[in-house]
Amino acid sequence: MRNQLVKSAEYNQVLDMMYLAKDGSISKRRINVLQVGEVSFRAFCFLRGSKRTFTIDNVLALVPVVHEERMVI
């Protein structure tokens, strides 16, 4: 999972992410990864409209957003 985050940051790729929050809820977020650390990463979250910090272990799935899909949303 960490490798995919690093590559998406290098190529400035937008991702759809399924994320498990601390309270146990699952959310779907569209993110743009800014910085990747050992256990967490910083990303711009389009859902919240701000930069957020996420724990890598809580990421359930990552899917790249192709350019055509990005134009629709």
C-alpha cells in the first residue's frame, strides 16, 4: 500500500480511497497524496477540502482516478 502511495505522490495522481476511521466507520474519499511517511501520509482530501493526515494501516483500498472520470465529478 505504501508503494502505491509513494508512486501516486511522484506522478501527482488522484486516488479514490476506502478508509477505516478510528471510530470504526468506513469512508470513501478522493485524495491527492502530498507526502508519505513510514506509518502515515499527508493528502489533500477533496471530501473535506483540506489537507489531512491518514494512517497507512487504515487504508482499505486505493484506486487511481483516470482523467476522464475526474472531469465528470
